[in-house]
Amino acid sequence: MDVKRVLTIAGSDSGGGAGIQADLKTITALGGFGMSVITALTAQNTLGVQGIHEVPIDFVEKQFDSVAEDIGIDAAKTGMLSNSEIIKAVAKKIQNYGIEKLVVDPVMVAKGGAKLIRDEAKETLIEELLPLAFVITPNTPEAEELAGIKIESADDMKKAAVIIHDMGAKNVFVKGGHMGGDALDILFDGRDFHELVSERIETKDTHGTGCTISAAIATGLAQEMTVLDAVKRAKDYITTAIRFSFRIGGGHGPTNHFAALLRESERYRSIIELKDGVGLLKDGKCGNVIPAIQSNFVYALPYATTKDEVAGIQGRILKVGDNVGTLCDPEFGASNHVAKIVLTTMRYDGDYRSAMNIRFSDKLVDICRDLGYEIDEFRRSDEPKNVKKREGSSLEWGTNWVLSRRDTIPDIIFDRGGMGKEPIIRILGKTPAEVAGKALAVSKRLKTLK
């Protein structure tokens, strides 16, 4: 297997969220082989930087030689380079070993506000390292420092990118995470501007995002991706990592570097577990709870965000007397409505990845209550007009309406229908086996009451 070798030249974050720790996680998650040259040790956590110990220059050089002379380097990235001497030594080694695919993350200030570079080192970075950069990745405050202008708009980001490009960087990627609105980043390749926009995720747990995205770009370049493709994949990667970031510590928590990897690794297992859950329904002969509009049964991947990451039953679950049947095996993207229910639920608790709809009756709601299930409901009459007009938005709205008013996830969410809308009971659970078990318990109790 031809694995690409990616070197991170950066500081160590004892808290694990940024620096070489974030870089090595990112490189590994994206299929590269990560190596490191440690330039500084930090005593650091989510609240800030409590101390910095700079690594002696000769030992920085020795680490570089050890990696380059034996293993080799397909691409590299720099992070925390705290003084002029380290910057000069790193720049010299990059030139000596002919490293062309270099990503420079001009780290200046930690998320908590601590300065990570001496004032005298900024000019050295501009003079010695910036001209060697194949891609440089400043955020807006860093771009302001480098370009010497105030950035308040997308046009200002473009002006800064041109100025930084004129300093010698071949490609400039200005990150707009510190600005308002959608997360807008701009890539300038010396000729064209590329605007990359993603949803802004409201969280303070973004420690290490700059390290992570620069390591992701370096990995893409090592894997012979174009700059634009490497940047696009890196942005998708960091967006997922931020969306599922960890609420760890009392300050800025770390992003989730393995969210995307874990999501993809669970595809086969998720299909098998959903298929087993359908098997339980078939064995239990629970046709008495399947609605006239038929039923669907879904299981989402960990960290799922779209219906294509939710497995469902193509053709739905059919009622055949007391029996149930399916026409196809589970597959991803096979559900729309029930998938939206589980995706909405996962925004409140990512462990609740499975759901199923069964028919509504007051008797069935009473049975659910007698079985000790937590029950909640929404009313179609409360649904805003703009939601009613958007096809397929009702269930997402209704689920969100219920969950936004609770501290826990209920077992059951139902509604009594409305104009052209059939009343339905939805069963929620962490796994298909749990959801199937609840449906079978309701079915069994219903049979005893006839």
C-alpha cells in the first residue's frame, strides 16, 4: 500500500486538541502517515496556555534530519514556530530537502488569547518562510497581521489574499471563521478566487481548527490532490469535526477528528443491525401496528447529517395480515421522512440513531403509557405556515418542537394528524434492536386486549 508521508512541524499541545496532536490525528484520519518535528512544548488545556518550553534549535534540526533522511516527506506543514531562530532553521531544512508541498499555518495566537510567537519572529516568518509556502492558511486576524489591513468583509479577505500572495506564497487560503454569517473561506491561487461556504456551527468548542485544516490540506497535497480539491476536502472534514466537537474542559473544547472516519467505518455494521431489527419484526408478527401508509425503519451512521447517511427500507415495511414483509434489504438513502426524524433527534442526542413509525390510535398511545414509555406529542395546528408549505418539513419541525422543550429523548412522539396528514406514532431508540423491541411490546400487548 502506497501511503503518503506527511510531516508536521509544530508545537505540542498537552491538552490534545491542537498542535502536533491535532495534526497527527487529522493525517491519520485522512489516510496519510504522520510524522513530527516538535518545536515547542506547551502546558495547555481548554482554558489557555499556562507555559511554553521552546525546543533547542539543534534538536529541532536533529528531528528533521531523522525523518527526512530515513522515511522521506511527501508534504509538510508548519504550525507553532515561536522565535526567529526556529523559523530560520525550519526554512533552511525545507530548502535543503526540497520540500515543495509545504502548508504554512501562521500560528500567532492561541484560542484562549495567549501569544504563540514572539513579536520579532513575525517579520522572519514573512521573509524566510512565507515565500516557501505552497499554501498559507491564515485566519482573518492572522491575515490582518500579515497584510497590514483591516478585514471586515469578503472583499477585504480577497485584498489580503492578494497582498500575501505578492509576498511569495503560491496559494493563499484566508479562513473567515472569525467573521459573522456563514463560514466563508477564500482561496486565491494567484489568478482566481474560490469562495467556499459552509454552515456556521454555533459552538465554542473549536480548539485546534487552524492546525486541523492545515494538516488536512497537507495530507491532500501529499495524496496528489489539486490545491482546490485538497482545500475543499479539508473544509468538509473540519466542518464535520466542529459539528461533533467534544464538550471537554471548561473553555474551548477540541474538535472531533475521527467523526468522519467513525461514520464511514460503521456502514456495514449499521446495515446488518438494521436487517437484524427487521428480522425481529418479522418473527414477532407485528402487522397489527403497521399503518395504512406502511412503515419505515431506519438506523443512522454515527455523526450522520444527511439522509444518505441513514439506512432505511426501500419500499417500506408492508403489512400482510398479522405478518410484516419487505421487498428489499436495507440501504442508505432509502428513507426520507423517518430519516429526518432520526437526524433531528441526533442533534439533541447523537446516541439516538434509530426510529420507526407505527400506526396511531388512542389505544396504542395508552398501551405505550402502560408499558412505561416516555411519551410526547406535537400538534399539526401549531405548525407554522412556512413549514407547511415546504414539502417534507413537517416531521422535522414536529420532532424539533418536542425535543427543544425537553431534557431527555422520549420513547414515543406522536401527532393526531391534520388536513391530508395521517396521525402517526414514532418510536425512537439508540439501536434497531431497541426500537424493534418497543414495537413488538406494543404489538404483543395489543393482541392481549382483543
